[in-house]
Amino acid sequence: MGVKHFGARVARLEDPALLTGRGRYVDDVNIPGMLHACFVRSPHGHALIQSIDAGAARQMPGVHAVLTADDLPAPMAGARMPMLVPNAAIAALRTQHCLARDEVCYVGQTVAVVIAESRYLAEDAVAMVEVDYDPLPAVSDCRAALEPGAPTAHRDLPDNLASAFRQSFGDVDAAFAGAPHVFRESLFQHRGGGMALETRGVVAHHDRITDLLTVWSATQTPHIGRRMIADLLGRSPERIRVIAPDVGGGFGPKAIFYAEEAVIAAAALLLGTPVKWIEDRREHFLAATQERDQHWDVEIAVEADGRIRGVRGSLIHDTGAFVPWGVIMPYIASATMPGPYVLPAYQLDVKVALTNKVATTPVRGAGRPQAVFAMERLMDRVAQGLGIDPAEVRRRNFIQPEQMPYAVGLIFRDGKPLVYDSGDYPKAQAEALTLADHAGFPARKAAALKAGRHIGIGIANYVEGTGLGPFEGVTVRVQQNGKVLVATGATNQGQGTRTTLSQIISDRLGCRIEDIEMSIGDTAAIANGVGAFASRQAVNAGSSAAMAAEVVRARVVQLAARALGVPEAEVAIEDGKAIAQSGNRPEIGFGDLARLSQGMPGFSMAAGDMPGLEHTAYFTPPQASYCSGTHVVEAEVDIMTGGVRLLTYSVAHDSGTIINPLIVDGQVQGGVAHGIGNALMEFMKYDENAQPVTTTFADYLMPMATDVPTCRIAHVESPSPLNPLGVKGAGEGGTIPAAAAIVAAVEDALSPFGIRFSETPLTPERIVEALTVAGAYKRAAS
Amino acid sequence: MIAKRNISVEVNGALRQAEVEPRLTLADFLRHTLDLTGTHVGCEHGVCGACTVLVDGRSARSCLTFAVQVDGRAVTTIEGLGPGAGGLGVLQEAFQRHHALQCGFCTPGMLTTLTELLNDNPDPTEDEVREVITGNLCRCTGYAGIVAAALDAARRLREGEA
Ligand code: FES
Ligand code: FES
């Protein structure tokens, strides 16, 4: 066998093109005669549309069309967009129209679209479209939205309660009634957007000769997109091809299907010309989905030694004006709260509030960072209240490896009982503490304090359901030129999907990695696909790749044995050749075998033979596989400015068997950076009228190179028994516990002032405010 | 509409002439007029750095520069950084080795910015590298690979690797 790639730090196959400017992102698609779109968007959080006058805009030079809802084809002209993840717990099944009909419910909602010869001309014309709005009261804050008498986010709904549900197990009342200690927290948690560096974008082109509508979209889910476009246009999916080309980051918001994708497709059909729309960053702040506000009121009951008796509380989640992806984010949050701890009783009441803001849908972590923050803040309160070291409190409560598989007692978001498949939580925490030199921290802290510096340490643990279904498919096809074509519905926004799958297939099939050609994110390449979300691709597509490669390998052996005249047991496969292990070792290449597999015109195939040297496998996981880990952060706070500097960041990460450590480390490091943004800076602010006020990167702060230390990373590998590779998802774990660990570290740094923090992000203003209230400056002055 | 203007610009060593609207940004000129799509646009308001190119060897935000402003000057984009024919230069190779890119969208701006740094300062410290790329946002990598790649490339260049 050639070089083994599985498990090795294989340099990415994606890189050479991207490093030389030869990537092909959606805005790089240029088609002769292509026109450019710009959307007219609501400037109001909530308003009625009285009239739209596009007369002047239509007369502008270079303008080809201005489309409003009535100009769209049926059924999309009148229908609301399909809901992607419906759930019986959703009271208000509300999704938006592709172009607003008579009511707009958030700033940035699509009202009309201008199609012109350049984006510049289209933007000029957008300014000339006159929309007569009748503003309505808007609801901005999700807690206020649930108050009686609050303005409703939609004119025709009685209230703003989109959904209410309870998660519970065990006897929570008894757990609290007899508890020696109870600790409470009210937490405000904010998360911003995905903020992929590439904004959204769509190019649509209808070819009249083949009647094929091709849509390039910066999406994580092209197959879902095709189904949506087919429904909205009333068009056969066979006549629609959706391609996710190179995509410049996803992080969740690009997993959603958007109105703009359908409208641009419709425009290309209506006008008979290719149409391109590239979102600008301001539009992205307004109209790409985000995560946003959650309010948690939670309490924990513990024994005198810190062991948990129960946790209960309530959660209010801001879903924005619509629920395109259902309520899975608060659902995931509610199911993630128990974490790695033995929790005998639990109850969380969740309310999902409609507000006049853009919808919230999963952003890297998808409700899990908030749940971990809530649980880990409680664990810190226990530690503080009982005077036990935070690491020790956690250690006393861990589910032990010998308890695996461990049934938590809930139903997870995949509809299956929440059962942790594998993991070693005590080991992960121990490794992270070692990386962080936790034992040496008290001395460091004392020395720092002597020098007038305030440093602190924070710990957070998490368990994350990854690798969700329904399935992902991979086709492996040996071609007559000897190359191996791999097609998958999995997509790539930077995760290195091509490299990872190639590693699996080259090993299992026995070909050179450079002989693999990959067709990724193209609905024409494979019949069924799902795409990237919920850290699911290594599990789903990885397993399918392994399964498909093995079937094709068996077929290669069978054909080669016949061609070489030896028993199958004597056929070895290496670097794209089948070699007999006997005689003078005759061999035959993959290309010739592919030709043989097609049979000969007029001759019957051998009994039982299927034509072609290919196989498509669709792996479907029995349930989620649970990734886990521990983050330990050492931070320094400048008490004069409220600035936080992260001194060291240690991660013990368990995502099961690792296919490529280079890539997994990159996912962890990148995820941590995202979590640092959530912990300390990123804030998508709206005013009381639901007007967004942070719509540039100057107002909405993203972590920079000086904010993100290089992580120390240890891998704990607890293989998952749920898939043939033993893998679990790795894309979100870096983000999930980061805010919890960082806020704990900041709090610890300020322990001389007795300050408690229960919110994210923790901006310098907030830190200075808290220090002021604590009298820190008075004390310093005296 | 304001009258178009003729400009001639040396782009990656080749003289390019075009008639452009005064409001056309350099980024759009490179991407859409010249079809040099390696330069990316991430914010169009001068913060993200994805659009960074070199103008007469100095880094510049092509989203905040008008094409007419580079009339008579020399512009280098990502397409002009390597040895050509799709081959990788020392910095680009280091990016691959250290996994300094994931989606690749920030990469053109990172490479141009760091090319300028390594020209100015062949032996930068880690802090200097981090400081210089504060003008370039990367949402994917958490910067660790980028910083490691820049330091590694600097060392190799000092040691005379072409
Ligand atoms: S696109 Fe120019 S700085 Fe962001
Ligand atoms: S690699 Fe995606 S933004 Fe940097």
C-alpha cells in the first residue's frame, strides 16, 4: 500500500489554487451579458407598505427591470418561504415572502429588486424606487416582546410568542427542596453574526437550449437550495442545478435558504439573461441571519461537597421576525446545558420571542455556547460559594468514562434520546489543566498582583452533539483515464472537505491522493445531498466516503482477478493499479479496469455484474455523536482601561478519531477566535425601534491577530462507536466553551474586587463600569 | 454621469489600459474589468483588508482606492506574487505548510500585506507580524497559522531560499 493518509497531517489539496488567486467564488463567476441586481430593503423595523413606485427607477440608464412581489412568478409571488426545520412546538410558523407584500417586519427585509447593467447603476436606481411606508410600532427587546400589551412583530399575530416548551427529567422540585445549597444566576448572552469574510451572493443563468437553470450561490447547502427554488418557482428539480463554488466561510448563516436566492433565480428566468447579486457588508449586517440575545434565569442545587442535585430555570430566546430554521437553536441550548456532569434532575422552560429584527439561526455553536456559559457560570458560583477550587468542583461532578454510553434523560435535536456515545471528561480536563500549568497559577497570580497586574484563570467544559443526520452521500467512480472522481453533497467553506475525503478514499481504495478529482457542492454531481451544518460532514460524508471506497475496491479486486487470471485473494491494490501477488506479478491499471467494467457492445455482462466501477453510499447516523473538551484560559485585565489580554489558551479536544490533525487544529484555533469575539467584543446592537446600529466592521468588532493567542491543543481521542471511522464533528467545539472560560478568567482576575460577571460580551466599558461600582478606583486613589 | 477617463496601469508587470468611470473602485477594476478575481472584497469600507493590493510596492485598500488614482502606477495582486504558472512562492508555500488559510477569502490580502512586511523587515518578531495584520480580518483560522507561516517564510527567505 502507498502512503497512509488517514490520521496524517496532510497539507491541503485546496490550497495551491487559493494561494495564487485561482479560487472561484461566486463573485468570480462572470457570464457574458450578465446583469447585476441590487435590492430595495425596508428601512423600518415594522411598517405597512402602502405603495411602491418604480417608474423613475425604470427610466434610469442601464436599468432593465425593477421587480416587486407581484412581478414574481407563481407560486413565489404569493407564498411564504418554506420552513426548513418544522417542529410541533412552534406556535407561529412564520417565514417571510421572497419580496415583501404589504408588511415589512425588520430593517433589511427585501421589498423589490433592481436589475441593471452594473451594480453601480443598480444602486443608483434603488435610490429612486419610491416606497410609501406606514410605520408601525416595532418590538426590539425579546423580553419586552413577551410582556402583555407589547407591540406585535407581525400585525396579524396576537402576541410574540413563537414557541414555548419545557425540557425536563428527574424530580427537580425534590432536588431543590432538600438541597443544602442553592445558587442563582441571571444571565444575558449575546452572540453576533457568522460574519464570514465573503458575504452572500448568487448568480443565476437560464440556458434556453437545455432549459437548465443554474444557480451559483455562496451557500452551505446547495441541495436544500435546489429543493427550495424548485418549490418557489414551481419548476422540476431536474431542470435546476445549484452550485456552491468556493465559499468564503460559512459558520451557519449560509446554511439557511434566503429570499435573495429565489428572487435572483426568478429574475434570470424572467429576463432571459444571467443575473448576479453580491451582498455588500452593510446588507450582510441587516439581512443575513445572526444569533443574538438570550436571557437565562437559572439555579443550581448542590450537596455540601458540591455534587449537583439539580438545575432549573428559564430561557428567553430572540428569534427575530421569522423562524426559517425552526426553533432548534434554543432547543439545542436546552439540551446542551447538562454538559459533562451527572445531573440527576433538570428543568428548563424555554420561550421563543418574535421581534422586529432579522431572524436568528445557528451561528457556529448554535445555542451551545450559551448553554455552556449558563452551566459553567453556575459551576463557578458553586465553587465560589463553597470555597472549592473550580476545577475540583467540576471533577467531582463528571460523568465517568465507564458510564459510557450515558443517557442524559432528554431528547436531543435529532429526535433521539440524548445518549453520550463516548468520551473521557476527567481526562480532558486534566490534560487541559496540565497544558495551562494550572498548578503553577497561584504563584503566577501572586507575583502578578505584587507587580500591580491582575491575572485570572477560567475553566469551561462542554459536550456537543455533532454529526447530525439525515445523511450525506459520496460517489466514488473510477474513470477510464485512471482518475478517481468523487462526488458529494457535502460542501466546503474552508473546512478542507476535499482533503479529508481524499485522505479517506485514497487509503481505502488504493489510489494516489493526487489522482482524485472532487466534485463538491454541485447538485448535478450527486442526486441527494444535505450540506454543512452541525459539524456533520466528517461523520456523514467521511463515513460514506469510506463505505463507497470499500465497495469500489472490492469491485476492482473482482475485475482485476478476472483480467489477470488469478484468485481474488492474490490481488493487491496500490497507487491505482491492481497487481497479482503471484507469477511474474502482472498488473492492470484502474483506467483499464474502468473500461472493462463497461462491458462490450453486444455482449452480456457476467452474471451479477453491475456496469461501471463506481458506488454511491449514503451514510445515515443512528444518532448524534458527542464531541467534548475543556478550555482553560489565563487572562490579564488592565483595570484602568478594562482591556483584556489573553495570556494563554489551552484546549483539550475530543472529537473522536482524527482524520487530519492539521485541519482539526485549525478548526479548534479558528473556533476559539470566534469564541473570543463572542466573549469580549462582537455585539450586534439595535435601538429601541429595532434599527440596527452596528453595520460596519468599525462598529461591530471582530477579533484581530493581536486578540487571539495561539492555542495549546491536546487531543483526547475517544472514538465514536456510531460510525465506521470513529469520528465526531470538530467545527464548533472551539467556539462553544470559549466565552464561559474567558469570562471566568476575567472574573478571577478581578477577584480582589469581588466582581461577578454574568453576561457576554464583556466589553471594556462593562468591565470599567463594574470596577467603578465595586469602588476599585476609589480604593486605588486613596 | 461623469465622463469616463482613460487610465494605464502596470498590473503584475503588464501594461493595462482601459476607459473607466471615475467612481470605479480599484477592486472592481481589477476584478471585473481585468478579470483578476484573486483580489477579494469583504467589506467595501476599508476595515477587513481582504482587498489589499500593492501599489508601487505599498499596501493599499483597493476598495477605498479609485481606479483613476492608480493611473501611471504599478499594481501587484495575488496573481502576481508567486513565481508564475500557478507555482507557489516561499510565503505561499509556508501558508500551505502551516494551514494559514481555510476558506481562502482573506488570503490575498494577507499575502500582499505580509509581502510588504517581509520586504521592509526581513526579520520580524511575532508581535510585529501580528501588529501588521491587525488590518486584515480572518474569520476562519484564528491567525495562528498565518503568524507561523509569516515567521517561517521570513526565516527561509533570510536563509536564501528563493
Ligand atoms: S474590502 Fe477593502 S478593506 Fe474590506
Ligand atoms: S481563511 Fe477564511 S477568512 Fe481567512
